[in-house]
Amino acid sequence: MFSRLTRPQTIAVCALPVVALLATAALAPLPFSVAQPGLTANVLGENKGTQVITISGAPVRDTGGQLRMTTIEATSPDTRVSLPDVIDSWFRTDQAVMPRDSVYPSGDSVKEIERHNEKQMRESQDAAAQAALGYLGLDDKDVKVSLKLADVGGPSAGLLFSLGIIDKLDGDGTGGDLTGGRVIAGTGTIDAAGRVGAVGGVALKTQAAKRDGATVFLVPKAECGDARADLPKGLRLIPVTTLKSTVSSLVALETGKGSVPSC
């Protein structure tokens, strides 16, 4: 013989599985990383006491202004990101929720990811040097470039490395600085032919750039829309597609002659 449940009791009994499911979902790890604006570094100067760009085999000029590469900081691949973390980040402009696979190669250990990022950085540095020397018509057999940037991995500093090499060797081509004395930040991969590639987290990188004094931000053209999202006031976006067009845009910005593209 069964006793009949009252309506409140029935609702309570039915709600228990739902509550349990929600509690499980709230505590379960999710395949996301939470990212925020990271460090920036002036590739024309020193980083942690070490010159970022060192050149031998050609005269090097003194430079003014800054070329700052930008980064994002993401939760480590073994960090548990739960539903409350995701919800909190969605309502903040200084954080972003990104699929973990877009930040870290899926299935790799922390050590393997570190090695992967270091490999990408080395390849990026080689391509950046080749692109810059090729742009200047110099032979990499005669001119040696060493690039060192501590605690940064991945390929997204490639464009800024190339611009830093050009500024140190040739400036704007007429004796002036490629920066025009400004603090210019940016992001973008680069290949040996000088083609600029897209990266991730540009909306966070613009915040890092503004925080560290930049007034101009170079962004891969395909990511203009992302860069405009929550763009800090007073930061000018310049879309870029190749090393050559980037240099032309910076020279036009410096001299006031010619057009400077915008997002």
C-alpha cells in the first residue's frame, strides 16, 4: 500500500534530479580556458635585462618610440574551468572564454604544450628575420639576427619582430624612426615571404596595449571586427596584410603623406 504524496512533495521529489544535474554541471570541468590581457614587450629594447633584437654584420641605428608585441594570459591546460567561471567571464570585458583547443593543442601534456609553443616561437623568429632581411634586400648569410623573448611562446609576435629588425637597420628609409616616436603595439604571425596571419585574443591584446601606453595597434585585417570589440578609447587600429604594406602604413602615419588604412 502506498501513501499519496501532496503536490509540494511531488514537486520536491521531481526537482531533486534536476538540482543534482545542475550541481554536477556547475562543478564539472569544461573544455574552456579563461584568458585575460597579458604582458607586452618592446622589441626595440630589453626584456628582463636581455636585448630582444641583436644584429651583427650590418650597422644598427638608435631607435626612438616603441614597438610592443602583445600577449594574452590563459588558464593552464590542467586548470579546471567550471560553469561559474565561464558565466563570470562572459560578463566581463577584461576576460574571455576560449575553447581550450584554440589555446592549447588538444590531448597534449603541459610539457608537450610548452615544447610546442617554444618550437612555434623559434620558427616564428626565423621567419620574421627572413621576412625583414628580404624586405631590405639583405642576405641572411651576411647579416645575423638573434631574437630573445623570455616567457613567451607561439608565433603571434612575428610581425613585431620583423618591424623591429627593419627599424633597427633602416628606420623609415629616410633617417627617421619607423614608429615616429610613438608607442605602437600589435600582433600577427608572419611567414618568410612577409605575409601576415591572424592570431587569437585580439580584443584582449588591445587592452594590454592601451594599458602599456600604446596609441596605435596593428591588427591582421581579418580580425578587425574582433579588435573593434571593446576597443579602448584612444587606441587607433591599423589593419595589416603584409610586411610591406605595414611599413608603408607606418611611414604614412609618421610623415602625414599617403593614406593610413583603418578598420
